[in-house]
Amino acid sequence: MKERSYELERDLPGNQFMRLSKSVIANLDELSRFEASFSDLMCVFPIRGKRTCFPALCSGD
């Protein structure tokens, strides 16, 4: 993939995709749920597959 993530994010439909971290853009149709933890981690639970956790974006700035 040659595109930068912000370029990809700009081109994806906002009602179907969401940036969850600096390096993760998720297809919301493929997630069963996502959870934020007290340790600043975001965990996503895909419909198929295993849970994935990563540092969450801060939205308070």
C-alpha cells in the first residue's frame, strides 16, 4: 500500500470506516464491538477472528 493512512481515511466513506488509532482504520461493518480500557488501550472484536488491542487516540486535545 503506497497511500498514507490519512489519504486512505479521507477517501473512505465516513459512515462505514473509523480511525481508531494512528495506525488503525476499521471497517465498522466487520466489527461486533470495540471497547476502551482504563490503560489507554482500545480493543476491537471482529465478527470473525480474534480480539486486537492497540493504543487509543486521545480526543481531548
